[in-house]
Amino acid sequence: MTAFTRMKATPYLQKHIAPVVRDVLQHAHCFEVDPTKLAQGQTMESNFESLLTACRKFIEAVVAHVDDWPYPLRMIVRHLQQGVAVRFPGAKSKHIVVGGYIFLRFLCPAIINSASWCNVDPPTPTGNRALLLITKVLQGLANGQEFGNKEAFMKPANEFINTHMSQTDKFFNDLGQIDLNQIYDPPLSTQEETMSDLQEIHCLINKNLSKVVKSLSLYRRKDEISKLAVVLLELGDPNTLYGSKP
């Protein structure tokens, strides 16, 4: 699901998320809030203000552009909402499941892996640390979970999580409100889009082959491994066929 989401959402990420990532990376030195890692002359209060301001910018960038979300991803959100409502009635369950998909499988990986997902310059270690702290807060918001004693230094973010919970709930609901009669008109022709997706899938399987094989073995699908090997052998090397792909 993460791979499919990335394929469909790259233009959205580069348009709305990449500018916020670039802004964060320009000021990455002022986001550290772990008292054991503070640079000389910095304070937790000042850095927390910078951290939560950045988190707020990400939330605003996301909720303000519902209509720009790719239609296939909104369909996934709709199906998740309907499935959860049947099996686990209650607003909190829907928030956690939909939030898990949007934030944990999409936005947070995109932020952490911004160089490949959002087409920004590779972050420095300080930049990576800033992005990691931001995703910690966003994950808490997605889970509806406050920080506890395990990461006590993050507790000042709890007020941010509680304050923005209703805003994200509304955003999740808005994402699932789609016209089922709408004709999905992808930017490419159906054939071109299908070929592009197949190439991406081929590259992803080849790149993560050891993980794929491990997962098939874990779920007792070892018979599928030999079939996959035959298909990959017939297809050939994706780097030779398609050139370099992210």
C-alpha cells in the first residue's frame, strides 16, 4: 500500500509537502528538544516553539489541499472508513486507522525520506534529526496518543496533539467524501499509466527482493517464490530496461 500511495502521490508531495521540508531544512539547527542533545546557547522552550511551528505548517499544508489529493488515495480512505465503521464502531477507531494510513504509511515516510519522495536535496544529520522529531509529533496526532514517560522530553507536544485532533478528524472525513460517479481521469492515458505502474512495481520488487522473499516465507507462501523468480528472470534487469528509477 505504501508503494502504491507513493506512486500516485508524488506530484502532490512535490507541490505541497516539499516546500515545507525545504523550509525546515534551512533552519534544522533549532529543532532539537532532547535536553541531552541541546547545543550550547539553545533552550528547549525556543526549540519546541520552532518544532511545533513546523508541525503546524505541515498540518496546514495537508488539510488546506484536500481537493489535490489523488482520487485513488481518497478511494482508499473511503473504504477504510467504511470497513472500520462496520467492525469497530466509534470515531476513535476510524481516526486511528485512517490516520495510520495517511500519516504512518504516507506523510511521515515522505518527510523522513524527503530526498527520494519529495525530490529535495539530501538532508544533513541535523536535518534528518529535525524531520524525525516532526514525524514523532505527527505520528502522535495520527494515533491520538500523547507522549508519556518513555519520551518525557516530548510531553510539551501533547497540547499540540490535543488541539489539532478535531482538525485532523475533519480532514480525514473530508478526504473520504468523494463522488463515486466521478470519472477518474489520470494525467496519463490508462495504458501509459498502467505501464508506468508496472515498471515502478518491477523496480520496487527488484530493489526489495530479500524482504519480499522473507515475507512470502513468513506467510507460508514459499510456492510463490519460485513463480516470482521465473517472472523476474523473464522480465530482466529493470535498471537496464527502464533506466534509473527512484
